[in-house]
Amino acid sequence: MKRGDHTFLLTDRGEAGFSLIELLLCLILTLILLGAAVMAFSNALAGRSYQAARTDAIVSAEAAINIMSREIGNSGYGLLTNGLVVGDSTSSRIHMRSNVSNNDFATDDQNEDVTFYCNVCSASGGSVVRYDAYNGGSTSGIINSVSNVQFQYWDYNEITHSVTGPFNVPTLSTGRVTITLTVVLSNVHGAPAGSTSNVAVRSDVTLRNSPYMLNRY
């Protein structure tokens, strides 16, 4: 521009960008938010896996209890007693007999002399098995990953109609059995805090063929 000329030449200036510190702060904030989102998603998946494992364990335990309940409830059928073998039934095993095949009071046919017990049960898990004494004996599995199976016995008084128990061994007056299965859950990474490593399922079984129950009808 010439001297004395009133026309000014304007110089374009580029807009200033982010500084290095601002970029680092944005990066750190993004990483924090991304880490929080990933952690929340991971916890949600772990919680879902834990609930799925718990549900599967409960369903398996209920199925096993239903199998045992049908035979335990039928104990003493065709006999003059409740069918429980006193001296061989304890809190960890139950031995019962029934005369389902005939009326000769013998229990030497299939499914007439049965024992349920836990095989090598521990905190890491074992198996509940069914032993049938027929034809030399045979064993079949009922449920795996079980840390404990417990049988409790309730006695019924035919005179006073009172109920006593639970006891760790049965008597000739036993009219009800409580079955408790404790199932070990598989380890789930990131499971909810305070969650238990196993789940217990319980059921009461009435011995409908016991003398007390039969005399009520």
C-alpha cells in the first residue's frame, strides 16, 4: 500500500488449534469413560452368567429330588412297615424297600431294594447315585456337582398325633423325610459380591405307605 493511501490490506490469520495439554486431557477423559463402560458391560455379563448357572443348578437339583422323592414316597408299599432300613439309613444315605412287583412281602425284584447316597462328595462336588440291589446290584448317577446330600427323618406318634424331629436316623415311626441337595456352582469371573458358591434345594417327602399315614385313612 502506498503512503497516504487510506486503503488497508488485511492479512488472513488461521484459527488457533488445540494445545498438546488439551489433547492429552481429552484422551484421558475418553479412556476413563470407555473403561467405565467396558467394566459395566463386563459386570452385567458376569451377573447374567452367574444367574444362568444358578438357575441351571436349581433345575438340576429339583429334577434329582423329584426322582428320589417318587421312590422314597413309595417306600413301604406292600409291606407292614414304612420300608426304611433302620441301621443302614443315615443323614447322608437312605435305604428303603417296597414290594411293588407282587404281594409276597419279598423285596428282591428290580426297583424294590434301593439306596440313594452321595458318592465322594466334597466342597468341589461329587455325585448322588442310586443303587439297586436287584440281580447283584447296579449303580446309576442322579446328579453331579453336588457337595452334600442330607436326609432328615420325622417321626409320627399314632396315639398323640404329634410330630418329632428332625432326626439323623429313621425309626419304625418315621412318616416324613426331608431331602436337602447342595449343588456346587461353576466359578464365574466377576460374579456379584457376596454371591454364594453353592445353592441348596430342599423338599419334604411324605411316606404315604407308613403305618401312621395308612391308619389315617
